[in-house]
Amino acid sequence: DSGVTQTPKHLITATGQRVTLRCSPRSGDLSVYWYQQSLDQGLQFLIQYYNGEERAKGNILERFSAQQFPDLHSELNLSSLELGDSALYFCASSEELGKESPLHFGNGTRLTVT
Amino acid sequence: GNSVTQMEGPVTLSEEAFLTINCTYTATGYPSLFWYVQYPGEGLQLLLKATKADDKGSNKGFEATYRKETTSFHLEKGSVQVSDSAVYFCALRPSSNTGKLIFGQGTTLQVKP
């Protein structure tokens, strides 16, 4: 158990809808990362927060947004969903920003857009 | 830019065979290197790491050595088991202070009894 909790585990929704994915980092970790895993794209970095502030942005679509709250949990909002957004979405956390600190991953939320 | 390249899978081995999964990287500065493993239906688990040149990371019989001269971090195991069947990801964390991990495309390992 990595200590990173993601909810829900599965989400099925229709095109055009909006969903929210939630992540609770490991106790004490200040940094949260979101990744998208799809069959054809592999693991793509979406966005990173550190202690409530956006730290880095990857290939995140404008239809997607995220935030980190004062209690350090994070939410990823996906709107105007398309079939191609179907993927596994992972949250990870780390204690520090330094390169030696590994990321610890949750078990992911599987999103299916029909 | 920073990138990671892994050997294409799937890799199919018999139980007790020797495993090598190749990983090479491109990076500025001195990144840290990681191997993660993803079992079916689960998230990514940290397998091992190395933070500077010539470091050897090891865990559960797996090893990888950070080779700066060849920009490589190949994963090895002397004797694989059926339970090692999974997808293995090589990743680097740049020396800059953004913190994100950059992953290779993953290599599927299938071990047959």
C-alpha cells in the first residue's frame, strides 16, 4: 500500500459530461502529481502541485483543470469529455521536490467515456 | 530535452531464466533514475532507484546500475518467477527542481512456468 488514495476506482460517463477525480496524498507529502495512462500514449504527465501552488504543467488539455486544497488533497476536473479521454488516471505524491525523492502512486481511477 | 527509451516488449521468459530490460535516457544535468513495476489492475510501485552515477539500486532480486557513460539503467534479475509478470517502467527525475517523473513506454514481461 503506497498510502496514496484515489477515488473513485471506476467511473463510467457519457461524452460531454464533467467528472471529478480525487486524490489524497501520503501523510506528510506536499507535492501531488497527476498522470494519464492510455494504451497508445503511455504515461503522460498532466500537472503538479506543491503545497497548494501549481508547480509544473505537462500535456494537460484546456478542458482539464486541477487544484490542491489546504489539507493537501487534490482534485482533477475533466469536462466536455470525449471518447479519447478514456484512460487510467493516476495520482502520485512525493515528500520533496528534490530529484532523489521518489513518487508514490495510487491505484488509479479508470475512466470510461461512452 | 529529457526522455527515456525502453526496449520494446513483450518479453517472454521461462521461469528461472535471466532477465534484462534495457533502458537508456537523455537528460541534462544529473538526473535520478527509477524502475517502477505495474501488476495487472494495480498502480505503479517503486522497484528501485539510483541517484548518482555508478549507484546500484536493488530490491526483490532486481538490480540496475546507473551508467552515465552509456546513459543507461538496465534492469536485471538472475532468476525470474511467474509472479514477476508485470509491466516495468524506467523513469528519470531531472536535476531541475520541477520534481516530475519522465517515463519510458513500459516493457511487458510474461514469465511462463
